[in-house]
Amino acid sequence: IRRHLDLLVADGILEAKDPRASAVRGRGRPSKVFVMTDLGREKFEHTYDDLAVSALRFMASKGDKTLVKEFARNRAEEITKRAAQILANKKNLSEKSEALATFLTDEGYAANNHSQGIGEELCQNHCPIAHVASQFPELCEAETQAFSELLGTHVQRLATIAHGDGVCTTFIPNPKNLSKSGKRA
């Protein structure tokens, strides 16, 4: 795998980055996070990204930045409606988080979840809108709000592909681990 990754880096398709300082460091070769470069994105059909960016720039240029936010909220509401059906019969945060990860994978985000301390961590290993979201972070903000609504608790984005991180990471605290004052128990 390392040989293939090195070839993709040499060809300019991927970029190797050091992981965030908060990442746990174990034994062995130092870990790297690999992200697709703009050249790598060009190798795949992504011309729709250019159209989306142009449309959002046009909306923003009309002197009313609220149009972009409204579009982002509308997109997030559509996600919420579709995902809510899948999460409806899930009993606890772990089941809901797992169902959300499955939904997101079906939407092209290659997502997974796992328990992390006092909650769950949702990782989106691919972002089909990363190129657009890097220029319009309102899309990520609205998506994060949708996750919070779907899961019934505050969530916190720790990293996003749109900002150059290797994955989009969202921490979901388990309300059972919070006291009534809102602080961790």
C-alpha cells in the first residue's frame, strides 16, 4: 500500500501531510494523512464542482451572502429529511451514529463511526463536495447542524477535508455523560 501511495504522491495525485498533533502516536513508521490534490481531483470527472462554485459565487456576488447560507441550509434540510427515516427507529446514540455513517456512505462520504471516550466519533473519509465546501464553508456548517438535529445532541466538527484535513471528523458527546449543568460528569 505504501508503494502505491508513494507513486500517487510522486504523480501529484495525493499529498502526504503530518497528522494533527492530537493524534495518538504509536510504534513504527511515522503516520501520514493522504489527501487528494487539485491535480488529483482533475483526473476524475469533477466539472460539476466548477459549476457549483460558479453558481454559489454568483449568488454571493449579488450582494446578499444570505443566499449562500440559505442554499446550504436547504441542502442540509434535504439530508436531514432523508436520513431521519433511517435513524427513526434507533434507540441510542451509538446506533444513531452508526446509521448516520451508513447513510453518509451511501451518499458518497465513505463514513464510519466508533466510540471515543464519552461519545462517538463520526469520520467521513471522502467528501464529494470538498472542492466546493473549501470555498463555501457554509455547506460544512449547515451539515454539522443537520447532524446535531438528527442525533439529538450538540456535535462538534474537529476536522474537515474542505480545510485540508485527511478526513471530516465530528465528535458526538453522549448526553448520558453530561451533567444537568451541561458540563461533563
